[in-house]
Amino acid sequence: MAKTLDQLIGEGVAGRRVLVRSDLNVPLDGTTITDDGRIRASVPTIKALADAGARVVVTAHLGRPKGAPEERYSLAPVATRLGELLGADVAFATDTVGESARETVAGLADGQVALLENVRFNAGETSKDDAERKAFAGQLAGLADVFVSDGFGVVHRKQASVYDVAQLLPHAMGGLVAAELDVMKRLTESPERPYAVALGGSKVSDKLGVIDNLLGKADTLLIGGGMVFTFLAAQGHQVGQSLLEEDQLETVQGYLQRAADTGVEIVLPTDIVVDTAFPSGDRTPQPQVVAADAIPADALGLDIGPASGEAFAAALKGARTVFWNGPMGVFEVPAFAAGTRAVAQALTTVDGLSVVGGGDSAAAVRALGFADDQFGHISTGGGASLEYLEGKELPGITVLDN
Ligand code: 3PG
Ligand code: MG
């Protein structure tokens, strides 16, 4: 069992340098943070350590830079926001393990917090070469006395700041990771029934593992988003210009068959909002509702239709456990947001556990004006929560057990 944050603090952290891996990968518009949910979720662990007198050194990534600095992926705006939320200055190091990092950490007084520049500006962070990753992890570890893993959104990544560093320093599980894991356990170990799962997002190939596993666990699977067209095509329907992964048709047919055999209900939309082009800046959307089995050859599906939104909402409201990952349509454009809104709205009325899984879906509910406390739990990890539900081992979690 991993050491808990409370246990670590109980041992005494005053004056110790604590390296905290957080997931501060927030959406940015230029240098403006458009959704600070992940920063807010990371504050309690950082604050608990600082309040206990630790010298807190936070490391995190932003986006997917290719192992070298890139201005647009700088964590500088995140340092400012973190400081506002903590109500204290956050010292920002302009590199991750270089001179600035060393000086910044050396300058910390007890109870102060520093943020290191984007850990992915270093090729060692994401390297597939174990030795290269370990060498970089060694440099990170050199900045601290103890490691706290709190970036739930990255625990499925075998990366230096998530995995290797935990092998080099005494370590504990942060409060956010612990809270997220509790919810994941409630979803997988005897969930209250009926258990309904809504899946959206663009690609079915990203969701194969989770669908595969959920076919043995959930009572109802609702499918929307771009991936639904591969399901509709698998049933023999024409999908026009909609997103279609032809190489997954056979797999999806297999799922539909297995669901029928095992009594899992797969709910697909019966109507679709289409347009003749993908929404783009200068073009006014011309949404049209068509039957899901009669998508015109020149149309592409961009949202589930109103009847489907109602049917999905009804199925979700009747459930006692709900997990939702992936928007139902192009929710960023109002003309194609109704399906996602209907699903989000239904989640707010669930009598039981309702979980919004990860990045895009979390950003979607906030962008559509919902408040966090309307849901049972908004996960900070999209890929991580899906991999957990797939039954996969998460390297960033297992490494903490040793
Ligand atoms: C995310 O946003 O999915 C997490 O922060 C992990 O980022 P990654 O998918 O680029 O590893
Ligand atoms: Mg991801």
C-alpha cells in the first residue's frame, strides 16, 4: 500500500523539500487559462504540504511539446493562477532541472511553493528509453527529499516525473490521486445498479478497451459523439460524410453481438444533427435533424438529435451509477451542443453516483455553464480514468506500492 499524504505529513515535512507531480495541463487561449479545474483540484495537496512547513516543488506538464522548450507551452500563466488560488506567491523556475530550478528551490523558505517549467521541455521525461528516462528522473529527484504523486491525469503514463522518480525518492500518494481512485473503485467494485455509461468523443479506436471491459460490467451503454457513426455503419446504415473508422467495423459488430448475447443494452441515437460542412470560423452552421438511418450522402453528423438527447437523459436519470466520458457532439458550437448539454443535465439529476470523466468532458460541462458541485465527481483524468475502467494497470499507481 502506498503511503498516504496524511501519513507523510504525520511523519513531519517541515523544512523538507517535497516534489509534487501535479497535472496542471489546462486548456489555454494564448496565455489565458480557459478552464482552471485541474489547478483548483491540485491546490489541496500543495496547500496541506505548505501549511505543514514543507518546501513544495511542483512539477507538471502542459500540452505535448517535443522534448524542448516552446513558448506556447510555458507553465508561466499556470504559476500565476496557482498563486492566486493558494493566496501566496509561487516562485516560477524558467527551466525544469537547470540553474533556474536549482536556485528557485534553494531560495524556498519553509511553507513556500515553487513551480518548475514544463517537465516535457526535457526529452528524458517521455523517452521510451529506460536509461534516458531514469537519468532525467535522477535530476528531478536531486531537487527534493521526498516525492508526492498527485497528477491523476498522468498516472497512466510511464514517464520520468510520474514513474521513475518514485523509484528514486521516498514517496506518498497525494490527496487528489487518492480521491480519484476511491471514485474509480466505486465504479468498478460492485457499482450500485442500474449502472449506465455514456461514451462520446471522436474516435471509437480510443475507446475499444473500455467498451470491451464495460460490456461485462455496465447495464447500459449509451454511444454518441463522432464514434457513433462507426456503430451506425456497423448496423448497415449509410453515414454520409460523417467520421467513420472502417477498420473498426468488424470489432464494433462484435461488440453489438456480445451486448445482445449478454443482455447489455447498447443505446444508439435514433436521430442526428447534420450539416453539409464541419463548423468553421466564417461559415454559419445550417443544422438539420435527420433520422439516424437516413443520413444524406452529402451530410455529416455533428451531434445526436433531440429525440436521442431525451432518450439518453431518460436512461441516465434512471441509473444509480453513471460514468460519462466524451462529448456527444461538437459542443463548442452552439448549434451542435444540445446533445452534450442533455447528457450533462441528466447527470446532475442522478440519484446515486454521477462521474464526469476527464479532460474534454470536464471542460465541456464548465463551458456549458454547469457548476462542479452539480455532479458527484468530475475527474481530472480522461485517459487515466478510461484506462482504469479498462482494467489496465496504471504505472504511476503501482509504482507507489513499492
Ligand atoms: C491529459 O490532458 O490527458 C493529461 O494531462 C495527460 O496528458 P497526455 O495525454 O498528453 O499524456
Ligand atoms: Mg490525454
